[in-house]
Amino acid sequence: MVVLRVLWLSLGACASAVAWAQSPAPVESILVQTLPADEAAPPAEQDASPVQLEAVVVKGEKLGRTLKETASSVSVTTGQQIEQYGDESLYDLTRRIGNALSTGDGGLSLRGVNQFGAANGGGAPVISTYVDGVALDSTALGGSLTELFDVEQVEILRGPQSTSQGRNALAGAVVSTTRNPTEYWDGLARVRLANNGNRQYAAAGGGPLGAGFAFRLTGQRTGQYGEITNTTRNDPKWARAEDELLRGKLGFKPAALPGLGTVLTLSTVRSQPGTVYNLEADDDGPAARRTARDNEDAIADNRSKLASFKADYALGDTYTLGSTTGGVRSRVDFFGDYDRTAEDSGTYETHNRGRTLSQELRLGVKDAGLWRGVTATGLFGIYGSGFQDAGEYDFRELRVPLSTVVAVPGAENIIARVDGFSDTDRKGHNIAFFTEFDFKLGPATTLTTGLRYDRERSTVIANSDITRADGYAFGNETAPGIPLVDVLKAAGVIPTTGGEQRATGRYSALLPKLGLRQVLSPAWTVFLTYSEAYRAGGAQVLRGSGEINQFKPEYTRNLETGFRATPWRRVVLNFNLYGVRWRDQQVRVPVAGDVLSTRTENAARSELYGLELETTWKPVKGLNLYASTGYAHTEFKDYVSSGVDYSGNRFVLNAPFTGSLGGSYSHRSDLFGAISFSASDPYFVTPDNTEQQRGESRRLIDARLGWQGRYFALYGYGRNLLGHDYRTLSYRIEEGLGFPKAGYGVSYGELRQLGMQLEGHF
């Protein structure tokens, strides 16, 4: 049915496009949706002449297509736009993009699909995030590598990118490119101060070194007090955060090899993120909002290092050799209060380590003549990577009422203190061969073909145990404890396995892509694309039983259609309509009787369909307007787990409607302003779609107003000017197993922020 829906809607869209195409094309040479720099001619003269729009290349597809030429649903944000709207991180930018949703704590959803799968599946991510050509692991995503100071361009590609990006791109990709060294000297320094301790100190600059070398250095430090008060510890800055970034880039273009260009990037970040989750107990009132009661301190430390070496060598006008070598090392350490209350119910700490090494080689072909006027533009490539994720989880002094785990007489009078640990180490490697080509069959018709063979092998090693369970009668912990480990293990209450367990999986897939693009007139282009995507399967060790659980790969079939159009002068429309069938879907479910484990099953079949519509308009000199909206319908068609039927429910983090509109204006007097309004529907955070476990709708207005001179700029800005107070996540926590109270774990969106920003540049 979803395919029929898409075909029906695509026919309607194409019919509309043909009708529009009958009107005279106001622009003879439109390349992309991005609007140009202001022309020097007066407005009256501009209105009488064609508008030549700047060509922005979509780097994530690796074929050098412009936005008008790509069929992918891509939202491209340039560095200039990032500065105009004051985006500080990737998650700020998603506010202005239809069918993109961020929870503000690292969570990201595209087209209603959470980055870790439709129901938080246990495999690798389904949305890839790249910085300077290197894929970030899940550990590095939480650091300031995703911040946007001194960034050249960010692309959000909605829908599968498996042909070009491979593993972890079943639902989309985010591609961020930082500014490269230039052959001229330039620099930028910034100071930003706002309420609630928000601050940024940043600088970037560089220039030529001679002999073909150039460099660029970037550094920044940001911080905030947060918007949560700890009433137990009397700490109004409980959610304080600090981030540091240092990046260096070295470019080399030797005069002896004019077609060669290389860029080496080294960056390091340290992030101390604030606590974003609270426990709101069932008996709490409204006063509990944005208050914490942890009796233990919360200490977080995230560190990531990234290295990238990119080289491209043009062999004449037709062929190009390309290479990207990358590596990421990341670590996250955290210590906190287990139960998030004022009671002494235990602590926990986590230590996660990530490491990825990758190498990609490409042969690019541009406008190669084949036969009878047919030309080909595309690439052949090979990709290989090795990865490792290791995690340690320790909990100590958990306070567990024995009656919550054992139904025996007298258990209500005994409190147990429990210690334990869980360690996992996952290693693997991936290799892929891929190709994608655009065959220009005539002046108006282009055929796209693509294919990727992907192969992956991974091994997971797990070790977990309960090392202590001492009981205290009537809660008297001054008396010696009664050892209960053996009793509780015999009763099946706590895991019976200790020692190392191992599981290995091997998976491969052949992923085709086929598309057709037709130019109806200079102002209208329509397209239709079919592609397949997958996420590799995996293996896990269930900590409680020692059982090895293997799950199969999951696959999607994707059909997409739409148009790129310039129906009026200085107006650009991008429209995508899509439908997806999902099979062997990986879903994470709890394991009965095993509180330490979840099991990943291939238990669901699903469908998705929706659309994106983006438009830009430059009515007069200096004024740039935009609108971006998305609708995403997601549905489990066949999802039954542990006797519970979730069929008909929506995916996790699926907000059916998301949208934004706004604009920026630069006056000849150097005054400048920008404003944006963004909105999204509420969304569920669990597959059972309970009303209490959800993220709330949001309506946000952000604005900037200031003066931009030749060497200095001064802004005043506001974020969330309406002061909208909303929950980004709310999930259920039951009493017992270290939690003395039942309630909801909650995180919040950012409140109203007002600040000033001073910049100097040359």
C-alpha cells in the first residue's frame, strides 16, 4: 500500500510540475536553491535582470552534484547561514529543518527514525555523522565535535545513503565540513555572553606558509550553568557544562603537481556535559520541574580526538583520484547517583571507549563520453574500517528492598545492598565496494545507477556479575550484613553467570540504486529513485543467562520522487515524497527475569511515508526568506514481543510534523537581523506509545539583531523568546532495584536565552 500511495502522490506532483512548466521560466540559469551574495546594482536594476544563484555542491553524495541535480532530500546550511542564525551546535541547526528532530542531549531523528533505530534497536546507528570525512562513533557524538564554530557547510541528508556512506546510513547522514586553509590571511575572534552563565570564547584564522602550504587554527571554549537546581545539595548550577575544542588544519598544493590538493586535520575536544535527566516521582507536584535531588555529585568527562587526511588528484579534466584516511578515539567517563533522589540508594559509574580507523579510495569520472552522445559522471570506490567499542558499568551500594524481588514472608523487613559490574568489548571490521554513476542520455534526461557490496564481521565479549548482596534486617545497616548472593542467585533473582562470554557475527549485503531525472523546462526538474539499504546484524551475550543471542540484518526498500523548481523569480522549491518498507527490523526488548539485559530481536515489520518541502525567496536586495516543513508517518505493521502487540504504533522519536520559517536581512547601513520560528509535534519515547512517556511539542522563536562592520560586528540575540518550557524526554522508572520511588526520568529543553556577541575579523 505504501508503494501505491507514493506512486499516486508522485503522479500528482509530476502533473503539477508539468503545469507549472508551461509558464515562462524567469531564470535562465538556476543551479541550486542557495541565494547569492548581494549584487552591486541598485534594487530596481536587479528586479529587471536574471538572478544567477550560487552553486553549492552536495559533498555527502561524493559525485559533485549541485542541489538542483540531486534527488536526495538534502538540507544544506552554509557557514554564512550558520553565523546569520547563530547556530552553536548541530542540534541547534536541526530546528530549522523539516523532518529533523533533536532532543538536545545528543538524540537525533530523521524522517521519524531515531538514530539508533525505530525502537532503539541494539545494533549500530542508522544515521551516520561525518566530520571532515570521518564517521563519528556513538561515544564521540556527545562531544563538541558537533559544534559549528568555523564550519564551512553542514548537510543533512534524509533517507538512505547506503550507496555512498555504507554502514550506519540506513535512515540518513549528517556531513559537516570545517573551514579549510586559504591562500590568503584571515582571522575571526568571538566573545558571546548570555544569561544563565552561557558564554563562548573562540578564535580561528590562518593563511599561506609558502611552498604550497597553508594552515588554519581553531579554538573555542564554551560553558553554561544549566537550568536545573539541586535542592538536596543546594546547588543552582547543577547542570553546568564546559566544552573545549582545538583544531588544526594543514593544506598542501604543490606547484609541481597542479592537480593535487591535500588537507590534514587534527582536532581534540573535551566536554563536561551537564546533567540533563531528573527523576520526577509520582507524588511530586509542579514544583519538582527542573529540580534535582541527587545526594551524590554528578561528574562527566567526554574526550575525543579526530584525525583526517584527504587527498585529491585530478588526472586531466575527466578523472580524479581521491583518498580519505580517518581515525577517531573517544572516551566517556561518568559518575552519578543511581536513584536520583536524596536517599542513600547507591551510585554508578560508566567508562566507555571508542576507536575507529578507516580508509576510502575513489576514482571519479566526469563527463566521460560513451556512445551516441551519452556521457557518464560518477565514481568507483573501496572502503575499509576497523572499530572497537568498550564499556564498563559498575554499580555500588544499591539499596534494594528484598520484598521487591522476592515474595517470601519477612522480606519486607530486609534491605539489601548490592554491588556489581558489567563489561562489554565489541570489535569488528567492515569492507565495501561501491559505485554510482549519472548517465546523461540526452539534454534533459539523466539515468542514475548505483551498487554497493558491504561486508562486516564483529565480535562481542561480555563479562558481568553481582559481587555483593548483603541483607540488613529492619534497615539497620550498622549491624553486620547477611550474605545473600548465593540465595538470590539460587532463586533466579540476580544473574547466575560470571566470567567471559563471547559471540561473533558475519554479515553482507548487496545494495542497488536506480533513478531517473527529467528536466521539463529550465525551471522544472522531476525525478524518481529506488534504493535499498541495510543495517548489519550482530550478536550479544545476555548477562543474566550467558546465552548468546544473534540477530539478523534489517533491510529497507525505498521509493522517492519529487521536483526541483524555480517557478518565480528568486524563488526556489525543493520537494521530496517518499515511501519505505522495512523488514527484519531490529528491536530491543527487555528479558524476563534478567534486569541487566535487553535482547535485540528481528521482531518487526514497518512502513514509513512522508514528504519534505523547502523553499527560499529573495524578494529584494539583502532579504533572504526560507520555509522548511516535513511530515513523517511511521507505523509498526507487525511487532509482537513478549505477548505485547505494538502493531499500529509509531516509532520512537517520530514527530509527525516539523517545520520552520524565517529570514535574514542585511541593510546597506551594515545593520543586520535574522529571525526564525520552529515547531514540532509531540513524540513518543517508547514503542508502546504511552502518553506519559513522550517528548512534548515545541514552538520556538529565535532572533538576532546587530551591526556588521568591515572589521567588527556586534549582535544582540535571543533564543526561545517565548520562554516555552517543554520536556524533550520522559520515561518510566519503577520502584525497586535501587529506586526507592516510582516516577519518570525527565529531560528538558532550553529556556529563554538573551545575550550579546562581539566579533572581530579581517
